[in-house]
Amino acid sequence: MVLVVVGLVLLVRGVRGRRVNDHPVCRNCRFDLVGVYPASQTCPECGADLVPTKAVRRGVRRKRRGSLAAGLVLFVAGAGLGGTLAWGWGTNFNWNTVKPVWLLLREARSGNAAVRTAALDEFERRLNDDALPRGALRRVLDAGLDHQGDLATPWNPEWGDVLITAIEKDLLTDAELERFLRHALNDTLEVRPEVRYGDPLPYQVRTTHRTAVSKPGPSILARDAAIRVNQESIALRLDGSGVMMSGGSMSTGIALRSGVAGMSGSFGSSATWHMWSPDGRRFGPNPPDPGEHTVDVFIAYLLEFGEGVSSTSVPRLDADGRNSSEPWTLVDEGFADGRLVYTERLKARFRVLPPGEDSVEPGDDPDWDAAEALRVTGGRVRLDSRRGPNAIVRFDQPPACDLAFECFALANGRRWYMGTLTWSADRPINHCQLAGAAWPKPDGTWRQMRPPVDHTAFELAPAEEFDADLIDIELLPSPSAARMTTTITRYLDRPFLIKGVKVGQGQAQFSPE
């Protein structure tokens, strides 16, 4: 700045010059009037009137070239240095801090990810600093909730930062909090597209959540602060009439500052064809005729704020609501005190095959070596008092065909049924879980195992006589297990044996030997 000022002074001094005589000079065009003025009252050079007092000045001036040169050098140097410093300040300055809310909202919808992120970060900063006026706050939260409810648009975790911050600071109204909870989950219904005549209809409700943040961590409310979720399929309607009761459910907790977006879980069941008429009479089994059909699955939801996973079950239909037409009646349906209970209907189509046709077929993958590929992961198999042995079976190299097995435990020349194991190649995972049918409970009592469906010729040992510490797990192809999935149409038709699996209670570690 000093260089610029000194340069300007020298430039002015150089341009003004120094007086070299006392001749009269036309002020308008600086013509030397010696010998002309005052005899003539008009400038011979420019024709200006010389009569006014200030029309003529004394002394011809010559520019100071040295001052001009020095001033120009100093001014250019100072201006360049100052411009560089100003540019550096301007580029490092966060202009979002002075932008109006309307402009930031526009940028929050930008197709440029960097611009969008910067705008939403600024909203989060202003929320933390209590720098959003009430009207602006409502507009920002409304825009965020609109984004959350727009299922056609991928979830932006930066909007999660804004909304979760507002929740932690208790800035949402009850109406806004209800919108947030209603938009938190996005469920899609998946049914088996083709079903063998007389078979139950397998279905899955796959849940994604739209609450993830870009900066995960513990909430300021509590380290384990979460949205506790209970979902339950409470009824199904076939072709718009009749009611099939169903019991698929899932309880989970979504951490309030979770950075995990997308799939948060799934649950499902199979609809048998025992129906209820509107007056409450049960009839069936009455499988639907071959051809195209529709199914509506009614889901009950309970969402609330708390810590961890809720143990509260979703309210079931009351006796009247179960047998009545829509809407279904739920206990405490609605929103109150941060707790939301509501229902939703999901719809899908499926086809019942003509009698004699099957929805699955056997296949093979000759290049797949099960002995090298199948593993029971170390430390993830345990005896569970409710479901029996839980084994995570992994594939170093998944097969080309899907897997559908009935599984047995072999020990001391005896055989126990362990349940079914299925895996579909269209799922982006390389493992599946084997949940047993029944095993000893910690209190010494036993739960009877379900019998196998496809492999009934084996003589099975009673569950209460299971006392092995080391077992082999036998996997036998099962078309029935394949039919009870929503995706498997071609299953690997080869048996396998996983040898030397240790059995442990609770969280005990074991792996193949």
C-alpha cells in the first residue's frame, strides 16, 4: 500500500511538472500566449474565451520524466503486490459465511458436489452458532425434509448433518420431527416372481434408511443415541380381497450420527393360503389359481428416539382392525412425544405356475471346488438357546449357481438336523448364515428341531442327546429351501461336507480344523 501511495505522489508530481517561465498560458489547452495575451481575448489554438479570471494561468510547465518513471515503477510494483495479497485473501475467505440463505439453498441443490457440500456445511455451522433467524431456519429444515422424502433422489449425507444437528439442538417442531421419522425408512417389497402351485409365497421387505451423516460419531445427546425401529408385517391381501396374517418382523437401531447409508436390514416371511374373510371366518388352505396375482403387504412401524435397539414390539392389530377393511387399526397410531406409529402398504405382483411345473431347477458349476471355497468363519459360530447353532459360512470364491441346502450335524455316527442354508449370487456378499432348528438351551431344556423337508429318509438322533464337541456339517441340496427364497431359481445340485467344526456355547470360538 505504501508503494502505491508513493508511486501515485510521484506520478502526480511528474505529470504536473515544474514551471520554467512566467508566460501566460491558456488553461484550457496549455498554449503559450506570450505576444498574444492580453491583446487578444480569444486563444488562437483552441478558441477559448480568455476574459474569465481563471481562463489564463501563469507559467509554462515541463513534465518531470524522472518522477514519472519512478512513480510508474513504484505504482505498478505496489499494485501487483497488493493485488496478489488481495487475491490470496479473497480465495481463502469463505464467502459462504456472508451469502444469504436463498442463495445457499439454491447451491444446496447444485449438481456440483463441492458447491453443494460447501452450502450444507455452512447451514450446519450457522445451526451450531445459532445464526439462523426463525424464518430462515424453517426454510432450511423444510428443504432438508423435502430432500429426505424424495425417494427418487439419492440421499445426501450432508443434509443428514444439517437435520441431525437441528434435532440435537431441539430446533424441529413436532410436525417437522414427524416428517423426519416418516421419511427415515424406505421399504421395498420383494416377492418370489413365480411360485409353484400350492406353495407359500416368500417375501422380503428390504429397508434402507435416509438419515446417514457425512461426519459420523457419537451424538451430543448420548453416545448411544439412536432412532429405535420396529417393523412388522401384520397382514397381507391377495388380489385386493381376503386377509392373510403374517409375522415377519425386524427390530433395529439407527445411530443418530451413523455414517452408514443404504441398506439397514431386511425381514420377511412366507404367506400361507389360510385366509380370513371380512367377518372374521378363517378358510383354507385355498391356494390361488395359476396365473398373475397381486399381493399387498401391510407393515406396521414404530420409530422413537432413545438409546440402542428398542425391545418394544410394534403394536399388533386389534381384533377389529385385523378383520376390517383398510385402514388398519393400531394401538396409539400417530405421533406423540417423539414416538411415531404408522402403517404402510407395499404392493407386488407374482405368478402362480400351473400344477406340475416347478419354479426351481438343479444346476452345477464344475469348476467350483467346495473343499477350497467353503469355510466356517472362525469365531462366528455359537450355540444359541433360541435358534440353535449359528454358523457364518463364507466363500473364498462364490459359485456360479445359487446355494440351497438342508444341513445336518454329524458326530459319533449320528445325525442331527440343523436347518436350511441359502445364498443368492445377486446379493453383494460372500457369506450366508446357518441358523439351526433347535439345540440345547442353557437351562437344560430342549426345543424340538424342525424336520427336514427334502431329506426325510435319514434317522435323526433326538435333540436332547446332542453332546458333541466336534462335528462335521453336511450340506445337501434342497429344492424346497430354494423355493422359500425370493430369488433362487437355479441351485447347485451337489452335496458338501465341512469337516472338523468345533462346537461352543454362547460366544465360544470355533473354526474348521
